[in-house]
Amino acid sequence: MSIKAGADSCESLYRLLLGEKLNYTEDYKDNITFLRFDDSIMLPQ
């Protein structure tokens, strides 16, 4: 969800490991709502 909003922290970490300098940016999408639902369901056999 963070990647869709414009914050790809995995890519940033990879670039840091390569020794690259990251630049601050405000290039992100504003006013977005992300929802996630996770539940476990057990069915008797």
C-alpha cells in the first residue's frame, strides 16, 4: 500500500545499500484511504 501511495521503502533501502544518496521528495499521493482486512476462519470437517 505504501508503494501505491508513492513511498517505496524497499527500493530506498536497496539504493542505500548500493551507497546511493537519497533525496527528500514530497512526490506522493494525498487524500487516499487504504483498507486491509485479514481474518482467520476455521471450518469443522
